[in-house]
Amino acid sequence: MVLSTSLVESEYSIAAVSKLTGVSCHALRVWERRYGFPLPSRSAAGHRRYGLDQVVTLRKLIAYVQQGRAISDVVADFKAGKIVVEADTPSPSNDHEGDDPLLSPFLEHVLNGDIISADELFEQLGERLGIEELIVKVIAPAFTETGERWFRRRCDIYQERFISVYLRRKLDSMIEGARASNSSAARIVVIGTVQGDRHEGGILMANLLMERRGWRVINLGVDLPVREYAKAVARIHPHALALSFVLSRNVNKRFEELSQIKDVPVFVGGRSILNYQSLARRYGLIPLPGSIESAIALMGQELALRTPQ
């Protein structure tokens, strides 16, 4: 059991740990104060610095929280030795269970600007895996890996932007194909992110998966005030509103605004929701913790329960 950064170099900022684990910066500070984990070291300037062992441990503990356990109980079990994290667990950069072995060479091609080779690999992956597995094993891990490399200064900003734009272009193309095949939509869902959140990858992947499940998706993009979603719901009359929260700024205010939308169920997912499930329910919202695939499955179950037989 490791509660400090003694085993490895303390190289991760709190923002990097938040990105790698899905736990908001606010929650990391609260957990440190309440439960004594994770305990970071401090840089010369007084900033928190976390070790690789802590990132790996957090990832494992969060998996228990996603299954419905309270973080206080999970941390207590970890400290008591009931939850064991192997000391030789690989680096987060290589710890994407189920990723395709061609992911790394694919990313290298894009990082180096070799789009022809990247396109060839992407096509091979698509033919072998199919779209659903392509998202799970290649696209989602590629977004995460790119963010990790940028945080650890293993790629330049232009390279991170290059990969993000490349992946968005691929998703846009697949979404158009799925929409063309989806001639009779069973449900209409409005999706997007709220004001201040510009992370688009998650909603594009969700858009694609929803269209492939026969839903018509109206994607309003990123950084949109809640009042505009309210107008869209009033005009379009969708079956649901689903919003992604990657950042955790002003969550309480955004949830309060969303609670005023009464005409449709409002689902909230994304990286930050793991830490705000109780708050979301308090405002009458439906939290969707976990992966994009599981979130959409939960949405489908909830909407089926609300549909008159």
C-alpha cells in the first residue's frame, strides 16, 4: 500500500491527475483533507505533485466508486489492505486495458504528420474491429493518450491539436454515415456541453453510438449556456437532453439551471459526474457515471422505463 509519492518521482500536477483519473481537482483536495488520500508532495512553489503510484491507485479505487461504492469506504478498505494495487502496475500511458496494439503506431503516424500512413492504419483498424470496438479500443484511448502525453510534455501543443482535429474529422465522417443509415429514428436526443466546457471528443463519440442505436441526435456542440438548451427543448421536444461535464467549474450553478428544464429527462455524464452524482440527483438530474458505452446503455434503460407500453 502506498499513500505518498515515495516510490516514484512526483511528476503529475493536480490537473494532470484529474485528467488521468476522471476525479475533479476539487474532489482530490477534499479527499486529501477528509480521507488522507491521495497525499501529494509539494513543489518548491507549493504546488501539489503526485506520483505515478498514486495515479494508478486512484484509477483502481475509482472503478469501485463507479460500481456504486462510497469513496470513504473504498479508501478505508485500501488503507486496511483489503484492496491491493500491484506495485509494478504499468504507467498510465500504457495502461489502457483492451486497447488495440496498433494504437501506438497509429498515434505516432499522426504525431509525425504522416496522414497517409495514419489513414491506412485507421482503415485497417475499422475493418477489423468495427465501429463500436474502434471507439472503445482506439478513438477513446487515443484522446486520453494524447492528453497524457501533453500533460507529461511528451508532445507539443500543435501535435495534441493535430491528433484531436484528426479524430474529430474521423468521427464527423462516421456520424454522417450512421445518420444516413438511420432513416427512422426511435428517439430524439439533444446533446452538448454547458457554458465553459469546450471538450468535444466525448459528445462526438456519444453522438456516433446513439445514431448507431437508432436515435436521432441533435448535437448543439460545446460551450452553450443552459438557457439555450432550454429553448431547444421547448422548440424541438426531444425525448431527452444529455450533457457532458468534463470540467467541474460552476457545477452547482449549472445543475440548478438545468433543474428548471421540466419537459424532458436531463442526463448528465462525462468525467466530472463521478464526483457529483448525489448533487445531480438532488437537482432532479440523472447522472451517467462510467464509460460512454455504459452511459448510453443506462440512458436507453431509463428512457425505456419512461416510454408508455
